[in-house]
Amino acid sequence: MHEPARRHLNGLTTKAEWPTRDAGGYPPGWQVRYLCRVRGPAGRRRAGAGSEWQERSGTIAGRSLRDEHTSTTWVPVRQRDTAPDAPVNLVRATDILHAEPPGD
């Protein structure tokens, strides 16, 4: 007996059809892991120590934004375990390490 293909968000059925980070086409609600820059204490910044990169996870919170001058795509991400009305962080699409539909 033929079983229908499993349907994902927005009718996408396979990982090959999922949006890519280069296009910044992640639909709202997708779960992502991303890199963000975290600054150290003020004393370390003055001493010339650079920012550290930290891996975080969150949920896509809206449509992506494209900066025409720098060709950078920014994706609004709400950090995991925050209130639904909490402010979002704009994350560069190239800093998103992994994305998947909700529930996967």
C-alpha cells in the first residue's frame, strides 16, 4: 500500500527542498542553532581581548531582512526559553549552523 509523503511546514517534503541559509529563507517557527558574538567584561575589551563566539539556539521569529549595501541577510531569532514577546536578535544567515521545522 502506498503511504503519502510526510509533509513539513509550508508543504516541504524533503531536506533537499528546505530553505537554505544563503537565501535566508527560513520560515517563522523553525528551530535554529546559531553563532553569536559575546563580549567579555569591560576590562577585557579595553585590554584588547576580542569577542568570543558562542553557540545558541532559538526560533525564527519573522521574515528575513536583506541589507542591499552589504548583501547581508539578517534573520530575526528569539532565543530559546524566552517569553514570546521578548525582543529578538538579528542573526546573520551565514551564522546559522542548523535549522529544522518545528517538531522534528
